[in-house]
Amino acid sequence: MIESVEPDRASDFTRIGRNGELVLDYIRQGAKTILSHSSSRSPWHFFPPIPLDETGAVYTLLVNPSGGLVGGDHLVLRAALGPGSHVLFSTPSANRVYRSTTEPVRQEIRLTVGAGAVLEWAPELTIPFAGSRFNQTIHVALEHGGTLILWDALAAGRIARGERWGFTSFDNEIRVTTPLGRTVLERYSLFSDKVMCGAGLAEDWDYVASLFLLNEAVEDEVWKRLEEKILPIIEDRQGRVLGGVSEPAVRGRVVKLLAKSAPDLNATFESIWAAARALLWGLPFPALRRY
């Protein structure tokens, strides 16, 4: 059970933005994963979990009915997967971050993956509007034998409106820790007043993404076979997608991708995701409904 901690309300009448919190606990009950506890406060909401396949896995769609995030918003999501449970999280549309002249948006994602549990985190990409300020942390506690597939994607802005790299600030941290003390950490900060052409801003690539595929109990040979499947997927989109695969401190693989278009990025991710599901569990690509 996750203990729900209220965001600070001391200055609710003087500050801008909203404090939103979503707490979700899952357990394995017989052949099924069930939601054992939940609570939410706007603008965080979710659709009730639906069965994903015959394995007992469930699909949870995370929803922000306001359509986007504004300066001063502080959103916290805490999800815990008990041993043997299997949950796939996604969102119905992109995460839009609107312009702010003062306060940033803060989004905290805290995930716990129990022993033998599977968490597939596959939200749509984040689109920071010109002048926006965004601070996101995704922290995952990965128990031994738990599997994490975590996707995090960023657009350079509203490309069609000429807002490429036009946001004011974008801070992102992804941290995965294990009981043995091993850690995978990705952290970066981008500021518009330091924007210059070149490799520091992905040159002429408009989309940047990271994919984490981790499980301490899976043998190295399995991860090597998965890497052999991933590389041709990236190479098949040469000129439209650029990427690489690395071996982190936690057993698994991390994939970094750059893409010229959102469809190319999504197609690459889904192909890699499908390869991972087939190799790790013998399962097909999930049939998702995002509405």
C-alpha cells in the first residue's frame, strides 16, 4: 500500500496552478491483476483498469481532462505493483505544457515494481509550448525479478508553429534503483537562453526519447539477444531515426532515440516494444485503445 502524502496546501490561495495527486495500488489475486486501492485529485484522473490479455495483465489509462499543464501545477502520481502483478500505463494524448511567465510545472512520478511484477510505462510524448517551464521526475523502485519497460519522449515543441526548442526551461530526471544498490540515472536540463545550434540540441532532429528495459533476474544472454533485435529496427529507418543501445548498471538495456517525425518515433518504439514483449514473455504487441 502506498501512503498518500498531500501536496503542500499552505499557499493554495495565493499560488497559481493546481495540486493534483493520483495513487494506485495493484495486487495479484489468483490469475488476475486487480486495483486494490486508488485515490485521485484533479487534474489527475484515470479510467478503471481493463483486462489487457489472457495473462491477467491490466491496462490503465491516465487522464488529465484539463487538456494540458499550466505554470504552478504540481502533479504527483504514485503507483505500486505488488508481487506478480502486471500493469500497462498509457495516456490518450500528448502531455501539453503551456506557456508560463513565472512558475514551472512540476510532475512527480513515483513507481514501485514488486518481485515478479511487470510495469509497462508508455505515455504519449510531452510537448512543451514556447515559453513553458517543466520539471519532471520519474523515480522507480525495482525489486529483484520485477520488469520495467519505461518510455519517455519529448518533442522540441510545436514544430508546425515554428516553436522548435522555444520553451523557457525543461528539467527531466529518470532514476531507477534496486535493492542491491544499483542505479540507472538519466538527467538533463535545457534552457532557452542557452539554445544554440549543434549536437547539444539534437541538431535538426525534432524528437528525443529514452526507453528503459530492465530486470535484474533476466540473464545477460537474453538481453544480448534483444539488443540484436533492436539494432536492425533502428537501422531500417536510417535518415529518419537515429539511435543507440547501451548496457546500464541494472541488468537490461537502455535505448536512446532521435527522430525527424512523431510517426517515425512511435513506429520505432512500438517495434522495439513488440520485440521485447515477444522475447521476454512470448506475448504479442498489446491492442491499446486510447479513448
